Amino acid sequence: MLVALVYLALFVAFGAWTLSVGLDVYQRRTDSAMVDFALALASQVDMDAHERIREDSQTGSVEYTRLLAPLEKMHLGMHEVRGVYTKRIDDDGDMVYVLDTAQSRIPELRERATAVTRVGERVLMYTIEPELVATVLSGKPWVDAESFLEGNVLLRGIYVPLRAAGGKVVGMLGMDFEESELRAIAAQWGWGLVLPAVVSLGLVSGLLGALVWLLRNELGIILAALREETIRDSLTGMFNRRHFNHSLARHVELAQHTGRSISLVMIDVDKFKSINDTLGHASGDRVLMMVAEALAQCARSEDIACRIGGEEFALILPGTDQRQSQVLFSRVAGMIRRPLGHSGDVGLALSVSAGIASLIPGEDAEGLMLRADRALYGAKRSGRDCVELAMPEGGTA
């Protein structure tokens, strides 16, 4: 029990330290990024025109709109920023508002603003942190150490110097952005947050872990489905040419290594072009599916039936010699051989031809396929609706 309490105390302490360090690092990085952003904005302020606007109080003028445009553009890309404005610093240290995106004609920026200021409005000095003006006049950015409440929004300010043509700092660009809610709560409640925060983080981590597990499973299912799509023929559902090439090479290599027999049956639908031309492509597709169904019914579980192109099919038959392959093809041919519909006086019958080759010592997948192809062409030349066996040297039996 004591050991468990010690571990729990260490866990809570580590959680508190991690939370504190994380908040600090997050705040420093946020502040640094916001300062860089403010400096980039300040570089786009035309100080000469800025002065003319201040002197003439031209809120809403064409000149005012032109000067405000670059500030509006960058402000729109930063949703946590509530206000972007410029102030002129007089010689006596007083500050006067000049530009303010709260004056924008863009509804999103007008609605986002927590305060609306116009050209010439003076800043009440007692509302400003004492060192702010002096720091900015020295050419350094200023980041508010504390948050301030404006309306019902908790904000912090960042201010960077604006320089005249000669390089003298004559004003500042300010940005008010929403304070991190987590940091604001931590500042208010301190250590009272630690235990709930650690428990919450644990629960969130558990939920995230479960979500990741579910996503990985889902991703696995999706990837498996995508893999199936890449190796399957979309019409017949049989394996495609890509899978045929890979499987034939793998099984031939295994057969050469183990000495086990393997045969390849190359099959072609007879007069397929006539079927398409006479009965139409829809009928041609049905013929291909009939052949695929016959191959699926006759093939053994270890056999690999593929559609390798157009009306061409192939059967990879591990552990099978030419005679056994011929018997299997005869069953396929018998199931397929049937009369088809006719158009006019043209009658058609469905049949297939095949060439069979069995692997010989030292032969690779390409050589086996070449011999089976030659045997298939021999069957076609012999009148179709038949099978020929390939001889070892590439001829037919």
C-alpha cells in the first residue's frame, strides 16, 4: 500500500512538473511567434502616410482604407488575434491611436473587436504597464506579463516599435490576442489543478490510445481492400495479370527449389470478337463471367485462376503434371461448351482452347509461360475447342 502511495505521489509530482513545463514552453513559443508576426506587420506600415492620417483624423477615408489593408489581410489569418492597431508616441510619451482593424469594413474583423478606437483618441496612461513605452521607444518588443479583461474576453498584448524614415522610433504596433484558457486557469488555481489535470490527461491518453487502435484496425481493413482491388479483375473478380505474374514467378521458384511439379494452363475464348460483334459487348462480358465461374468451380483450393487480358485466362496448378492438368481443363471446357443466342441467321457456340505446359528443370516462369502460349496458339490453329500440350523444347505434343 505504501509503495503504491509513493508511486502515486511521484506520478502526481511528475504530472505537475510536466504540466508546468509544458505550459511555460507553450507560452514562450506562442509569445515568440506572436512577436515575429507583429514585426512582420510593422514592416508594412507606411509611417509617412501614417502621420498624415493622424494629423487629419481621416477615419474611413480612402487613404485610411489603403493603410489598413495589409493589417486586415494578416489579421484575418490569425483567429486568436482580437485587435491590431497602431499608436503614435508623442515627445512627452503620450500615445494616440491611428490605425485600428476594429475600423475595418470587413464584418468578421468588426465583430471580433472588443473595443473600437478612432484616429486621434488618446490612451489613458494609467492603463498601461509602466515600462511599456520606454521599452518600445528603445526599439525592443514588449509582451504583457499579465492578462487583462476586455468585455468578457481575457487578452494579452504584444507591442513592437514603428520607425520613421530616419530610423527613430515614433510609434508602436499592438496586437491583442486571446490568452490560453489553460494557462489562465492555472494562474488562478495553481496546484489545485494538478491532480484533476493529471487524471484528465490519463483519461484523454487512454481514449486517444483506443482511438489510435481503432484507426489502425480500420486502416488495416482499408489497406487490405485496396490491395484486393489492385490484384483483382474488376469484371470477373478473378486475379489479374499483375497477380498472375507475381504468383507464377513465386511458384516456379518454389517448384525448382523443392522438385515439386507445376503446370500452367493458358486458355482463350474462341471467336470472342464474333461474340462481341454479333451479340454485343454486354453478352461478351457475360461470356467472360461464365468462363470465370467455370474456372472457379473446377479449380482446387491451391490453384490460382486469373484473367490475364481480354478473353485470355490462365490456371497455375501447383503439384500437377500435364496429364492431370488436361483432365482438369476437360472439365472446365465441358462446363463452358454451350450454344449462345443468335442475331439474324448467325448462330454462335461458346468454347475455349488451351495450351498446357509443365515445368522442366532449370526453367523460369517466363519460359514456362512462353511454352504454354505456343501450345495455345497450336490449339487455335488446329481448329479451336481443343487443348495442346507443350513439349520441353517449346513445341507441342
